[in-house]
Amino acid sequence: MSASFFISDIHVGLQDKKNEKLKLDHLERLFAIIKAEGRSLYMLGDIFDYWMEFRHLVPKGFTRFYCMLSDLVRNGIEVSYIAGNHDFYLGRFFDEELGVKTCYGMQEFTIDGSKFVLAHGDGLGKGDIGYKLFVHIIRNPFNIALLSRFHPDFAIGIMKGYSRYSRDKQEGNGFYKSDRLLNFAESLAQEKDFDYFVCGHNHEHGIAELSGGKRKYINLGSWIDGSLPYGVFDRGVFELRQLSR
């Protein structure tokens, strides 16, 4: 039985060249572990600090990461990518060129008999009306087609600006450190049968038992504060681990 791996909030492209190289070096080591021990990788959003693709164009600067993902797929690893609030529009590049399955919102998977609810975490629960409206607008097919009429540098510039604004806004208020996602998982457990609710988004790394003690809430944390967290589900047990430096 091969393990399933989980990562989120890598924010590739956020930092300076030296730190970005180190980040990709660490990811390369993690991907080597996945190739040796795993069968699947679930990427739960904000893998890039910004992503906006067009019909014939994708953002530059990420070629090494593309190759790393493609190598995983070519080695038989099933890779799924759930978009986060910094992954504005994934388009078809990952699916068609790299063999990575992309999706949006909350998704359900059965892994080795256990039921998983996977999401980035953006827009879940009460409140955050402004962001929910923004997502509805930016991912609308008509608006995407309209935006594509502008020069890509202009459109990507807008997305970069929003990424900075979103990060500054979250770090400057209580929402960023709140229990909103844990509370959402608690409420979802009253409505839906699952074993694990796994997310990222608020960068709060940890595992908590939900009411009843049989279900677990898991937040995968972030790679932007010097930590290198990832999740592993193997032989019916979910663990949060840290990649050694």
C-alpha cells in the first residue's frame, strides 16, 4: 500500500531568488520521497503566490516547478491540484500539459477506505463576503474571456497586486489566526459523513479532533515562514511531518 501526500500554501514566486531556489530544492527532496513511497499527491491551494493563465500563455519563472510536477506524473504519481485564493484561474495547462488534475472548491475523495474532504479553505464558513464576490467575478468564464483581451502583463499585474493585498489584509487582522476553518469543519461534521477534513489557507499548522472524537481537522500550514510541513496518509493513519533542512 503506497502513501498519499498533502501540501498547501507553498507560495512559489513570493520570495527573492535565493529563497525561491532553496524552496524548490526542498520541494525536489520532498518529491523524491513521494516518488519512492507514494502513489498520490494532493496540492491544496496557493501553490503559487499568484497564478493567472491564458489560452496560449502561462506565467514565466516557474519552469523548474513545472518539470518537477511532470516528473512526478511520469513516475506514476497521481497529482491533484485544488485551487486556492492565490490560484486565480488554472485553465487547462496543468491538466493537458502536465497531467495534473485541477479543481476548485471543496472536494471529496476516498483514500484506502477513509473519507476525505479536501479544500484550500478560502471562502468557507460565514463572512468574507468581499472575497466570495471577488471569486465569483474573477472565475466567471465571461470575465476571464474579457480579461484575456488585455495584454497578459496587465492582467497578471492585477493578480500580483491582489495577492499582495490579500496577504497583507489577512496578516493584519484576526481572521488570519481565527478558528473559522475549524468551526466550519465542526459544522460540516454535523451534516456530512467523513473521516478527515484537510485544508490550508490560514497557515495554522495542526491537527484537532472534531466533536465525537472520530473525525479530524487537519491544517497543512505554510512554507513561507521557514517551515516545511506536509501531510502523509499511510496504512489508515494521517501524520503531519516536517521536511528536514
